[in-house]
Amino acid sequence: MRTVSVWGFALLAVTVISLVGLLGVAMVPVMQKVFYNHLLQFLIALAVGTLVGDALLHLIPHVSSRVLQLRLFCVLSLSLYFLSSLFGKC
């Protein structure tokens, strides 16, 4: 593939992803108050969980010499916590 076409596809992908985010922002005034509050709470929880998970998966292995075992433990424990919180509200 030529360099120009790679840059063109990359620019197109970034533009589409950015427009999808703007579409979500544009729909906020149309939503009902109750749905908006639930959506906002979900998005904040998703952002916090993503940042904490990313920090744990990147920083904890630097502390240990057994990197693979520790990463596996972190992924499994975070997955178990997520599943227990997901199914615990049923």
C-alpha cells in the first residue's frame, strides 16, 4: 500500500471516530432527565474503571519479577470483580 493511501485511511478513521463522539454529545439535550442521569453515571463508572484497570495492568508488573503470573492474577481478579458486580445486582 502506498504511503498516501495509508495516511488517507488513517485520517478517515480518525474523522469517523471523532464524529461518532460528537453524535453522542449532540444527543444529550434530546434525552429525558432520568435516562440522562443513568447514562451519565454509567459513562463515569466506565471511565473510572477503564483508567484504574489500565493503571493496574501497566504499573503492577513493574513491581514484581513474576510479571506473567501477576498480570494473569490481575486480569482474573478484575474480571471476577466485574462479573460479581454485574450479576450481584440482579
